[in-house]
Amino acid sequence: MIEGNMINDKYPESELTGKIIGCAMEVHKILGNGFQEVIYQRALAIEMHKQQLAFSREHEMEIFYKGENIGKRRVDFFVEGKIMVELKAVIQLEDVHLAQAINYLEAYGMKIGLLINFGSQSLQFKRVMKPTKKS
């Protein structure tokens, strides 16, 4: 689950996602694992602000099904208007977390996201991209 290189030209917005991952690594280095997700969210907001990244936190979006509003969901961060960031504080990322992140990309009309887990001994992150539709 852990990707070795933070910046990889094969990923869109690689430089920006690399900066976000770097901020998360700094937070994990200082806090370690074992806190609730909201603690990491607050610390990551401080770190991204220090790195001069523009973001909105706890951004609420409406979810639609066949044109009908069926509820709202808050995503942890939108960064630079381009990257959705979803945080977890679990022992191990699982497929359900990845599926959730992909669903959020779809629902919010975003192309790129990051799934970051602070709950394991080493920081885990996964770049998530909107799946391309097969015709």
C-alpha cells in the first residue's frame, strides 16, 4: 500500500500530491499512530498551511442519484481545488477504504484523490484516480 516515491511523473498532479504526502509524513513523524482521525486532520491542516497549500477542510458536498439529492458527505480536504484528500486512522487500509475514496471522486466530480492512513506504524498513502469508463 505504501508508495515509495512521492513524486512520480506518471501520476497527474504528482508535484502537488507529493507536497500533501510530505505534509502527512511530517505529521506522522511527530504524532505517530494511535490518535483519532480528527487529531491528524487538525495537524495536517496546520502543516499544509505552513507549506502554503490552499485547502478547504470538512468540505460538505451534496450526493446525487439519478438527479435526486440523496444526502451530504464531508470530505476531509480539498487541496488547491484539484485534489480530494480522505484521512483514516485505522490499523490497516482495506479495499473498502479505497472503494470509498473512488466513490467520493465520482460523487464530487474530482479526478484525483489521496487516501492517507495515520493509524499504522508507518504512514500509508494511496493515490486514487477516477476510473475511466469503458465503452
